[in-house]
Amino acid sequence: MRSSIFLLVLFSLTALAQKRPELNDGEMHGDAPYLLEAGWSPLLNGKDLSGWKGQGDWLTTTGILWDRLLGPTRLRAVPGPTPGGTMLNGPTGRTTNLVTEESFGDIELYVEFMVAKGSNSGVYLHGLYEVQVFDSWKSDEPVTSSDCGGIYHRWINEIGVGGSAPSRNASRKPGDWQSFYIAFRGPRFDASGKKTANAKFLRVVHNGFTIQKDVEVDGPTRAAMNLPEAARNPVMLQGDHGPVAYKNIYWRPLRAIIER
């Protein structure tokens, strides 16, 4: 009897140890969330750009070279025998925007990126609402919606409107890999198609620091895709504003955030 109880307890402890944690608190916990929690799916297959549209000069590589002295404003793909799982926006750093073939509703998105000195890109949820990717390293100016991690402003009558500056400058230097962990709720519509609630960034975590929390966006931000707001839309990566590389892009359906 004692041995049976012991085996049952041992089995229960083993099963508990093997179960992935369910954190869902909109924060980082050491490794990237796709390594820690269940339910994440990759948007890069590790070898080519399958699943993405508007590929232009985008290419895949096994590594990215940044040279502080000889080419700080450039990124170069390292040639290799296999294509690799890192994306670079071409040899000049100015090409088309890259868009997923799949559309998403409420989503958690994890993405790693690298910029060259002075470079600029953006991660567009639903192809419409931008989290700014920018070289804000060591900027001594007050942060704005144009800095890395900012929810970029709208552009109405040639004037920037709204937007949300990050709560801090969490940027790393050019040539370093950085990360965003984004929890995003799409806009809501009634049966007639009328919008009843704006899209909202529940969290944006930049390099482990929460920099945006519960930020509503009442319409598409600047340089958004030419498509209407909807319950489901694709993810877009901006490719025409300077050298940028992306890797380890994962998503899962949005889960309720647990306040700790």
C-alpha cells in the first residue's frame, strides 16, 4: 500500500514538473515566452519566407554582421550553405514591407529584431497599428511615439496625431538583438459592421521592460496598410526605412492577462 501511494505521489510530481507554466501576466520571465509557455506557433520556418507576401529584396540567412567601425549604418547577411531562420530587408535596407499570408484577431506576438545605426522599421499589428522599431540607443531627448517601442501616431491632414511614447528608453545599441513581447486586442464590431471598441495594446514589453500598458488606438497609424479595420488582419514588418533584421517571430491567441 505504501509503495502504491509513493508511486502515485511520484507520478503526480513528475507530471507537474513536466507541465509548462501558465504565466499570462504580460511580463517577461527569463527566456522568451515561446520557450516557456504552451500555445506558441512560429511565423518563420527557419529556412525561407514561406507564409509571407511582398518579399521584395528580403532574404533569409544564418547570421547578421554589423561593423561598428566600417559600416555602422549597414547590416549584412552572412553567406552559408543553408538559408537560415533570420530575415534581412535586403542589401540596401530599403525594400517592400513584408506581410503575413495569415490574418489574426486578438494576438500575443513575440519578435526579435536588430537595427543598424540610425535605422528605422516597425511591427504593425493587423497591418495597421505600429509599434515603432528605431535606433533610440543613448538618446538624451525625451522619449516620443517615434522612439523604439512607441505606439506610432496617426497622420491626419499631414499632421501627427496621438500616439503613445514608451514609458522608458529600453533600447540596446545597434547590432544587438532586441525583443518585443506584444499583447494586442483587435477592434470590436457589432453585427452591422459598426466599430464598437478601438484596438488596444494591452502590453508592449521591450527587452524585458514593460513600456506600454492599455493603450487604445482609434485608427490606423502612419504608413499603415491600405485596408479597413477588421476583426482579423495580417501582421506587417516595415522594410523601407533602413536596415533591419528579424528572427524568432512567434504568436499565439491572446489570453487573459493575470494581474500579479
